[in-house]
Amino acid sequence: MTRVHVWGAAGYAAAQAIEWIAAHPRLEIGILESKSHAGTLLGESFAPFRRSELRFSESGSIASHLAPSDIVLTAGAHGEGGAAVEHFLQWGARVVDLSADFRFDDRAAYGLAEWNREAIAAAALVANPGCYPTASLLALLPLIEIVTPTAIVIDAKSGITGAGRTPALGSMFAEVDGEIRAYGLSGHRHQSEIERSLAVRGCTSPLTFTPHVVPLSRGMLANIYLVLDRAPDAPAIVSAMHEAYRSSPFVRVLASGRAPSVAAVVGTNEAEIAVDICGSTIRAICAIDNLGKGAAGQALQNINIMLGFPQEEGFHARTVAA
């Protein structure tokens, strides 16, 4: 059994990861470190764990008990985990980081599992993608291999858990209930993450990215438009999307006329994608769970890849940790 410690263990994505790790046949829960919740039972923060005896440990606990064969999942706030990750790596542990701290670090493998498996398998440090980039890139990457857009437009909507577990979340739900709120219009950090991933594959098309928060606890729908200078070969576009994910256990490319469903993927590590042609524009739609495929699920998928396990190992029927 491989121990997986969780640093910054009191957040929504961490809770989802803990639930899946606990059910994994070849992983075991190590230390659940949380500066803000040290000493309390996990079930006091997350109702699905009310029967569990798991407790949050104080800061520094993982560093004191780390073994080189361990995995550490770092799930703290952006900008807070750099020193801790460096320490874990120095001790020989392997790290999957859920924050934005290492997504532009050349030492880290970018953890978009369907597109970077070899690098993930060999990595000591994996930078898990953000939820918006995951949904957007899963839809975009097969397409930019065969077309060069004159512009790309991403209109994406996320459940409120995408904002993290903060004291203001209750007031946020009250404000968002009955509302669809665009935000990050002056430059969301995920835009540069998407642009970098596209540029690595030779696509530098102008990108307009508009994120929204909607009154759902979890789930994400990204509507993506690739504007071309002429109508594309429609059968080739559809074929490219199907071929890209033919061997991917977590990505479903839907038949023509079907639309991705957030309800179908919530509580899972799955993605649904649909693609069609509107004149000289390709429309691709992707649905994921922002806490599943967009965070904890992809992290566990990456841990499986790092350890040489089947990617789907440890995933079970849908779960609702938040």
C-alpha cells in the first residue's frame, strides 16, 4: 500500500480526494494536515465523514513522518504551498499539487492526464490543471491539431465550489442564487494557463475567456468556439475528437445532436464532449465536475499514472463530498 498524505486537507477538493483515496485498493490515507482545523474530526467539517475517525493534524505533521515512497497531495491555497512542496521533494516523496503554484514551473509535469501521461508517469512533481483549463483543453487540443483558428472564444460556467471553501461562501451562494455572474473580466489566472498549453502545441490564436459562477454546488460547462477563415471538413473534425479519446476511460465524446450534461458527470472523474460545425465556426462543449475531473479526480488519476496503476483504479460510483 502506498501512503497518500494531504496537505491543506480542509478544502472541498481535498475532501473529495480523501474519499476516493480511502476507497482505493492500493492506496491508504496518511496524514491529513490542516493549519485551520488541526485536531478536529474530519466529520465535523464534512458530513459524509461523520462515521470516520480521521482527524486533521497540525502543521508540520507530514514533514515529520514522511517516507520516500509516499505521495503528498498538496491542496492548500494558491501561493501558500511552495516551501512545503520543496521540502517534500527533498525528502524523496512525489507530489501532486492542486494549487496554481507550479503550473508554469518547468520542473513540474503538467497534469492533464489524457495528454501528458508519459511526463506524469516519470515526474516527481505534477501540477494539476485548473478546472477551467481542464474542461477547455480537453475540447480544444484535438481540434488545434488539424485547424488554425483566427480566434478562440471560451464561455464557461462553474459551480460555487470553484471559488474554494471560504467564510464568504454562504453569502456568495445567497448572492448567486437566481443569478449568473461573470467575473475575472480583467484577466483570470486560468486564461494564461490555457494560452500556455495551447502555445506549447503551436496554437497562438487570440483567446477570449469569460468565466461565470452559477448557483450549483459543483459542476462546470465550457462552451468553446473556434472561429476559422473558412468552413472546415466537418467529418474530419468529428473524427478527430472521437479518435483523440478512443482509449480514454474518463472522456465520452457524444454522438451528433447530443449535448454534454453537468448532471451526468457530477461526483465523477468523467468528461462529456460534443463537437459540431456552425458555418466557419467549430463549437465544442465540455461538461466536467469542477471538484472531480477539474481537481480531485484528475489528481487521483495522476497518482495512478505515477504509480503505474490503471488510470481508473479506485474510482467507484458517483460520490457527493460537498
